Amino acid sequence: MCLILHKPAGARVPRELIDAAVAFNRDGWGLMGFRPDGSELVERHQQVDADRIEQRLRSLRDVELCLHLRLRTRGSDAADNSHPIKVSDRFHLMHNGTLRLKARVPGRSDSWHFAVDLLRPLAVNWPESLSHPSFVALVEAGLTPENKVVLLDTQARQLVFFNRHHGVEFEGLWLSSTRWIDRRRLALTHAPQPQQKTYTAGELDFL
């Protein structure tokens, strides 16, 4: 299912939020956004480590960015399935949710197929359409509320959100979902999706 976190420039990401998100989303992480000088930030990592993520976010305090933490549901846990996923030279994508798409390439995720098979032809032939409000509305009409998408448009220097209204605001940040944020580590008030929680060994009862 994954988690996308949007951090405006200057905002801080609390360590307890990082720990609560990493507890469930351990199949890769990545960043995309824009530095103060306008240059784009795009990076992917396979090994999920809360200390490293916190340090990286602290070094990027003045950067508007999205953080993606992956919980594998479809496709392998290979680095190629970590987000952001390249759509074209102009666009990169982050996705949270599950899409019912035919797996043309074994081992690739539904997010990868969405980026490559559906969005790439549009990005190559009609690039301006991907950030147009009518296109955003069209895609949102076909997505379930559990699916959120963010596009990084490196030419227009903007982040384009799909189904943003189905996420939640938290201390100046935007979270795409609350389901896979460990409520044992960080209980959120007014969570739109019930939070899952981890269990200690003493709480587990094996029959």
C-alpha cells in the first residue's frame, strides 16, 4: 500500500512519524522535489533505515519534496520498483495504493505499469496534458479513494497531486494514507483510515 508524505519547504518531519511509517513500509524509499535554486531532486533507495531517512530529510529542510515509503503488494522488492518511477525525462511518479492493471512485465509493480504503459505515451506525445486540471479530474474519476498519485513536473517546476483530498494533513505535512502508520508509535487523531499497529512478542498467541 505504501505511504507518500509531502513536505513543504521549511517544514520538519517528526522522528516519531518516520519511525511509525518505517515500521510497516520497508520495501524501498525515495524522494522527489525541488531545491531552492529550482533544480530537481530525484533519488531512490532500496534499504529502508529510519536514521538515514531522518538525516536526509534534515539536510533537505529548505526543499519542498515528497517522500515515498514502499510496502510491496505487487511486483518484486527490487530497487527498480522503488519510487519515484520515471515516466519520461520530464515527469516522475509516486503512487500509493493498488491498481488493477495487467502485469505486462513480470516482477514489475502496478505503479510501474501505470507510469510506463499508461502515462508515458501521454508524457511523450502530449506532455502538457499530464498537469492539466481536466486530466487530473479524469484520472481521479477512475481511481478509488485509496489510490493517490503525485507527479513531479520538472519543466513546470511543480508537484501535481491526484486524490489529494483523500489524504490527511498532519503538522504542516500531507500524508497520503494513515493505514500503514503504526499507531503504537504514533496515534493520529481523526485518521481517515484505521491505523494498523505492531505487536510485541508477548501479545502474540500462536495456536
